[in-house]
Amino acid sequence: IRQEPRRFAGMLARKAFLLANDFEIVDGYDFYFYRAHSRVLESLPLGWGLVFPLGLAGVVLALARRDWGGPKALVLAFLPVYAASVLLFYVVGRYRMPLAPFLLVFAASALAWLWDTLRARGFKRAAALALVAVPLGVLSHRPFGEPNLDGSWFLTATALLEARRPAEALTIYERLRAGNPGRADLEFNRALALTQVGRRDEAILGFREALLLDPKQTNLYVMLPRLYREKGELLRADLFAALGQVVGGKAEEGFAAVEALSQRAPNDKALLEVLDQTAFVAF
């Protein structure tokens, strides 16, 4: 902040825009995923882009009318303090959500006041409120990004896998794989699903792919030995078990086991091929 104050100010302004924008930045449960599966959320215009401008208009209205006594004073103090705490760090949908209940109260107050004002033909006062709400609404609905549901679909597939519904999980993993190359966790879970549906050879290839992407996944050295033993390829099974010892923190025992296997079958193509592809595990 001291070294690059202008950059800091620009980034702070960008985060203020994100705080006001209707787009939900997701790092957990995905609003857009649930909306796609809910008739209520899909059909009603519910969202931050409605809550924020109306709520802030209600705050401005309360200040203009000097209606800040009692509990309102505490709420009016909370809103800017909490908003500042979000702006200083990380703006995501769930971090700004604690503002919503209080903004909804002020939004309801603004709508009630607007209704009464229009009934009393106070069009100029209503227009003054619109001068606050409309620009904020335009800002909130300025395009920012497109929802990406892949994370939620991955969690869904994982839940299906845990529920022993591997065929359904596998369908989702296959679809996600096309748009997410190089994800070790996706390759591992896909291979796990292949194992559960009985496609052992494809599962082995999947686990090997996951190993190349992230050789430190300890579960790989449980699944690969098991599958190779089922195939009767004991040498490969023992080799992956030994590599698992290396990854699991027992390097001396693991390297000793690899050396013993090398001496037992010095010219075995399967052994040489696995060692060639997994030599980086040692590092």
C-alpha cells in the first residue's frame, strides 16, 4: 500500500464494484447451481442486484429523514464497518451475505415510503429516491462474468461416488474432464468411479494419469497396488507400494524395496517403464 498507493486505490475501487455487483463470486456453495435446480430461484428476480440498490436507497432515506435513533443507529454503524472489512480483504458472495438481512430491512422501508409517497402524489420526492436507486441498480447489473458450475458439479459427482452411485458420478466426471485438463483430483475421482463400475484397466490408466499430474497423492499408492494385484501383475503392485512408502515419508524403506525389486528383475520392461515414469516421485 505504501509502495504503490495508486494501484491500491484502483484495486480498492474494483473491489467496491464487486461488492455492489449482482454477480456472485463463488468459493463454496454456488448460488447459480442451486438456482438452476430451483423453480423459485429461477423464476423470481431475487439477487444482490435487487437487494443492494434498494437497501442503500433505504439507508440514504433514513439519513435524509434523520431516522437513525435506537437500534437503527447500531445497524447503520454496522453496514459501513462490515463493508470496509470485506473491501480490505476478499470479496466473495458468502462474505458479503451478512449485509443482506440489514439491507433488506432498509429496502422494505424504502419501498413502503415510496408507495406512500406516490399515493400522496409526492412525485418529486419519489424521483429523488430514484436518483439514488436507479444508478446503483445499473451499477449492480453491469456485466462482470459468467457463472462456472464445474466446481459444484464436481462436488455433486463426489457426493454420488460416496453414496455408491459410481455410474452417475462417472457421467459427470467425463463431462467435466473435457473442460478441465490437468486436474489431478478430477482424474483420481474419475478413476475411482471406473474402479467401482468394474472397468479396472481404464481405472489403472486413470490413476496413472493422476500420478503424473500429482505424484504426492498417497491414495494412488493404495489403489494401484490393489488393482495390479487383482490383475496378477505382482511386480508392478510391489513397485507402486514401495513408491508409496517414499511418498508417505518412509524414503529409506521405499528405496530399499525398489532396489530389491530391481535386482530381482533387472530387465523387466514393466518395472523399467514404471520407474521411468515415476522417477520424479523421489524429488
